[in-house]
Amino acid sequence: MTFLKSAARKLAIFSVAMIMVVGTFFMNASEASAAEITIVMGGTKGLVFEPAIATIKPGDTVTWNVGALPPHNVQFSKTPGDAALAASLSHKGLEGKGKSFSVTFPADAPAGNYDYFCMPHRGAGMVGKIVVEG
Ligand SMILES: [Cu+2]
């Protein structure tokens, strides 16, 4: 009987472990779908994007929130794609406090570095980079 109880306990522990392992597969599957990341324009360190460098995958959405020292915007200056892609990702309007805007990177966005800056504050060093993974 003791042997059977021990075997049943081992089976129960094994079952719980398997459920956790299978659950991890589902978590990884959801991570593979499109993600959303947020960048603050003008944060605690002044005229900077926080984070200044963000890594995404094609199909992900980036939202920029206006923080301190507005107005701000996002102009892509150098991308692995063509000028039309840079223009389509850019937000030309100037946004004030409490505003935000989002851009979804195309599913076929080429991998590489997407450099951008804030037009009014480029000279102050307000630049950022989106790294699109392949
Ligand atoms: Cu700015």
C-alpha cells in the first residue's frame, strides 16, 4: 500500500509538472504574437526618449507618450527600408502633454536599426532607436 501511495504521489507531482511545462508552451506562443511597447518622450532625464533603444519584431506596435517638456514628435531618419517606410512610421504633428500616438511596424518590415529623433529637440540630443529583429 505504501508503495502504491508513493507511486500515486509521484504520478500527481509528475502530472502537475507536465501541466506547468505545457502551460509554458502556451505562454511562449502568446509571446510570439504581436506585442505593444511604450516609449515616453521627455522623461525623468529631460529631453530623451525612455527607453532610448527598444527592440521589437515586425508587426509589433510602438506607442509614444508625451512626458515632460513637450511638444514632441517622432521622425525616422534612417531605416533599413526605403524613404516611404520612414515617412509612414513618422509622426509629423507636434504633440502636447497627455497625448500619445502609435505606429504598427509592418509585418514585412526589414530587420535592422530604425533611427529617429524628435524634430524640436534633435539638437538637444533627443534621439531614439527601434531595433527590429528578423
Ligand atoms: Cu521632443
